[in-house]
Amino acid sequence: MKKVCVIGAGSTNYGKAKESITELAVNAARDAIKSSNIEPKEIEYGLISNVFGVADKQVHLAPVIMTNLGIPHVPGLTIESACGSGSIAFREAYANVAAGFYDVVLAVGVEKVTHTGTTRSTTLFSYCSDFFYEGGCGVSFPGLFASMARAYITRYKASEEDLAMVAVKNHENGMLNPKAHVRKRISVDDVLNSPIVASPLKLLDCCPFSDGASAVIIASEEFAKKHGGEYIEVIGSGRGASPAALQNREDLTTIPSTRAAAMQAYKQANLTPKDIDFAEVHDCFTIAEIVDIEDLGFFEKGRGAAAVREGLTQLNSEISINPSGGLKSKGHPIGATGIGQIVEIYEQLLNKAGERQVKDANIGLSHNFGATGASCAVHIFRSV
């Protein structure tokens, strides 16, 4: 396989957007193209990750976006994999370049849902579950992750305060991110006293619905070196799967797809979890981050909550988890989230992350899953 690099990245602000879904995607793509110092005509393929384009009256996004970038004859593909769409789109871009089909690929993730209102947005999100067993029976994603949280708290003697500390930490990081959706410092008491959504999860244990777009330019190492600009290397990539419905899993305190994808990525990169300097992980709910950091191998099973409590996941601690603010603070425009994580890694490894810069960052990992982890992708990156 060819070696693969990320040579450019761009992102809109995350939050409530006035622009259309097409405008958001094009703005992020143009920023990525500009940062890579290439011309749109050099792009050979486009991958667009999106889930609810229908909410903004636009599906079949790929050709629309390529046309608006002035390259209508460049083929594109729209990818949907629930909340993991962005990382899956990146994986497909990576595979196409590694296989030698293309030298330069654009990957864009975009979503716009805030204009539909909470009830409609929640309904749309429920379609990402196993609807026959879950969403169609009235089980929301807060309810599903609350089941995971209750199982974890019971088995490992964790507390609701431990969950709250994940939110506090990520909001602290988000305060340093000018593009974050929720730039607000919170306390453990704020989390514990916020309205209960699905016990034990409170409102401030949950990530927001967000609009936004992120984009990266993926290229072969040969193109990157010939081009002469800044870039980072993709050194590991993995995909994993879990039973779609939570009820079919043997253990509610782990996500099998994360473990499988991580194992593949570590093996390809010839690294272990101890080699990772920082990670962007899928913290749609606070319990998710605790489970993630165990499944990714950063901490032993049952030690994730204690690691958060002891400050081991704070910025520039034992391992910096979600320096961007994560889904919890940066926001969760679901089709864009996985690509947005990679934008953060690109900026960190090029020492362009400003106040939230991870010191001496050399190896970064992105972890993004769909629904309750039915699909997952993990990627590992290295500075050059």
C-alpha cells in the first residue's frame, strides 16, 4: 500500500448555523483546500459524510458539493454511518489513496439539524438505532447510554460525580477552542444539578445537537513530498462492528467495535496505547468517554472513571483526552464529527492548536463510532 498523509484541514464553527448544509460543506472544503495550498482541480475524488441531509432538503450531497467547488466532473460519494459517518468517510478516503486509485482525495463531513427543533432532531437521531428494538419502542440514545452508565457504575463502583468530571474537563478544553459550540465553564455541581434526562445521565452529561462542517485533504506521501507543504502521516487505520441493538451485547460496559478497530490500528502502526500522546474520542455522553478510554487500552477495564477522577486525562496530563473539547463541548454535527476530530489532530501535530496545544505532541489517535458503537473507526497519525 502507498503511504497516506493529511495535507490540509478546515472547519466551520460548530453550533447553530444560518448557512445551508451545502454552504457549510463548501466553506469547510475551501478552508481545507486553502490550507493544503492546492487547487480544487487537483482533487481526484470526494467523500462526503452526512446523515440527515433530508432535514435541510438536500440528499445526494456529493455531486452538489463538488459542483459548488467548481469541479463537477470529479466523482463523489455520500457516506452514512450514523454518528461515525465522518471517520468511515475518512477510512474510505484513506483506503482509496493507499490502494493507489487516487493521489488526492477530499473528505468532508457536514450536518445541519438544529433548525428542526429538539423533538424532530431526537426523532431523526433515533433512526440511527436498531429502530425495531430500540427507537421504535421509545428508547432514545440518552436512555441507551444511561443503561451503559448504570451497568458501569454498578459493576465498577463508580459514581455520578465521576461522569460529571468528564463533562467539566471537556468544557475546560472547549473554552480554549474558538470554534466550539458550548464555550462555557461548568462545575461538578452544575452537572449533578442539571435536569435528569435518563438516570443517571443529566442534561450536562449529554452532548448538544450541532450544525457544522469539517474537511481534510488526503494525499499519497509521494504527492505530499512533491507538493512541499506541511502534512501529517496516517500510520494506522481500523474498522470494527458491534451488534446493532444494545440488548444483544454480552457486556454493557464495553463497545466491541472500539476494541476491534483499535487493535487493527495499533497493529498497523506497530504501536501500543502507551505510545499515544493525545486522543480525540467519541464522548456523545460522559459514560462513553470513560468506556472509550478503557476499550482503547489507555486504562485497564474499570479504571477509566478513576483515571478521570485523578486528572489523568486532562490537557497535558498522562494522556490528553479530547483537547478540542470533544463532542460534549466542541459539539456534535454528526456527519462532521469524525472529520472534525482529524482536523484537531492535524492542528495539534502541526503545533497550530493555540491555547489547547498538547505539549510535544507527536502521535495522535481519533476514535469515532455510530449509534451505541454498532460501527467504529480508529485512526492513528504521526507528525513528520
